[in-house]
Amino acid sequence: DAGVIQSPRHEVTEMGQEVTLRCKPISGHDYLFWYRQTMMRGLELLIYFNNNVPIDDSGMPEDRFSAKMPNASFSTLKIQPSEPRDSAVYFCASSFGGSPLHFGNGTRLTVT
Amino acid sequence: EDKVVQSPLSLVVHEGDTVTLNCSYEVTNFRSLLWYKQEKKAPTFLFMLTSSGIEKKSGRLSSILDKKELFSILNITATQTGDSAVYLCAGSTGANNLFFGTGTRLTVIP
């Protein structure tokens, strides 16, 4: 089992640029979550999907953030345009039913 | 508003000490309480607690939940340097959502 795979590991971009983060969940898992982690606010849920359908996106900060899950094995989180305050580590996690979440290693985003 | 509060924020101990980490929660439609350990990268799962008063153990780690007082503790006995990490507590709702605390940073000194 390869676990949850995220790419890229690190992303450095300039303010105003589009950023796309990618996630491959564990095969067979039916829930996928995007979290953002900062020193000040800890881990915050941005959005989660069940069977590829977005269930709760109330944590998405602004319209600049969007997420898609076109199939069971792939999801993207896009920020357009990016701002320095978006700098954080973005985690993807997946689970099956009510089982504990399995996290990817995260993408560290720096927006200058 | 749902919230999870952990204490202390940070803790420094010597190898061999016993530590207790605290987590209080206010989560709507609470289903379970989870503990994760985060070293440099991804949080890794430790325990999931759904019933009050039943201790879960894994080696030197143990945890218990009090659903009346809305808190949980994580105990680590005979600490080792490898226990140094951020320990995260999260409350799970019926909607399969997790609300995380900001964590307790544990440092174990040789």
C-alpha cells in the first residue's frame, strides 16, 4: 500500500500565480479530505469528498480556492490567484467509511 | 462553534519521564476522539476512542475518553527521544469530519 500520495512536495510561487496541488488517495477509500496546516491555526479542514462528490466546502477560505475530484483516484486543489497568506502546508487525507484518516506527506506552499 | 483545545502547548521532559497530554472538545454530533502523532511530515494515527472510560493501549502509550466531561488524555510512560513530536487531538462528527486541536509539542531530552 503506497499510502496517500501528494505532489509536489514543495511549491514556491509568486503572488498572483495559479497553484495546483495534487492528491492520489489510497485505493478503495471513499472519502477524501483537504486540510491546511499553519502554526497559528493548526490543521483546518478545507473540503471533503465522498465517492468523488464534494460534501462540505465550508472551510474553503475564498473563491480563489477550488477543488475537484474527477475520479476515485485523483483530486486537485487549486488556488488562483495565490496570495502570501496562503503559505502553509496542505495535506490530503483519505479514509474508508468511518475509519481513521490516512494523511499524505503534504505540500509545503510558499507564496512570495 | 466546534472546537478542540489541547494543553499544554509544549512540554520538555527527560527520557524515562511519564507525560500526560490533555484534550478538551466541544464538537456537534460528536462521534469519536482521535489522537495522531506528527513528526516531520504526515500525522500518523494513534488511537480512536468512542466509548467513555475504556482505556486503549499501544505499548507505552495509552488514552482514555470522558464523554461526560468532554475530554481525553494521552499518557506516555518511560518516554524516549523517538516520542518527540507534535501530538494532535481531533473530534470526529457524524459527518465524518475531524476538528483538530493545535497540538502539544513534546520534546524528550536524552
